[in-house]
Amino acid sequence: MSKSEERRIRKEGKTQERLGTGRRRGVRRLARRWGLYTALGLLVAGGGALVVTQAVTAKVYPPSGMQDHVESYPPCRICGQPTDRPGILVQYNCASCPEVVAKLTRIVERYPRGVYLAPYPRMSPRIALTTFGRLETMEEVDEARIVAFIEKHL
């Protein structure tokens, strides 16, 4: 075999070796990309599951904004049905708790206008105080907190 032929064979071998290395590198790169895409997909799917879980287990509070806002005062101040009227709403979620309703009634009756008491059976906390853009919740009647909220926002 001549020297030029040997050089050509060596050169071809090196070329094949480089191509093989490039292919292996490409396969590794592709595998890393797919691994990254798979990981991102799992994160997105997991994030979606987290959002769904949070939506299902989220606490429910009465509204404190302008959605479904009515520009009129209700005929009652101590209401037996849920209301979405303006002013300060003292709302409760307890079907059989006349003592809680009685305490809240005594507090609300101190104010001649703008403070309403009504049930809100869909909320998570037992008691909620709401006015435009404000919300305060509690599990037991805390007269000092309720009066402070009313005085501050009335």
C-alpha cells in the first residue's frame, strides 16, 4: 500500500471517529433536551394539579369588592337571608348557634345605619366582617375586634 493511500485511510478513520463522537454527543444532547422537556412537562402538570388542589381546598370568604354590588339599602338591618348590600356586613356561618347570632345582633343594633347582620352559609370562617376592600374573619365573637372594625370603617 502506498503512503498516500495510508494517509487517506488514516484521514478517513479520523473523520469516522469524529463523526461517531459527534453522533454520540448529539444523542446525549438530545437525551438531555428530552429529559429537560419531560421535567418541564411534569412541573407544569404538577403545578396544574397544585392549582386544582388549592381551588378545591381553598377557603371561601364573602365578597368585599364591587362585583354584584347593589346601590340600595336593604329593608332589614338584622337580616335572616344573605345580603350583598353596601356598608359594613357582619356575616356568620352557623346554622344552629343562636347565642352567636344574639351577641352579633346586640353589637349591630348599637349602630343606627350602615351596619348589617346577615348569614353567609357558603363561607369557611364562622364570622366575617366585610366592607369595600376589607375583610376580617374570626371563629368566635370578639366584641372588641368587631367594634374596632366597625368604628374604623364606618
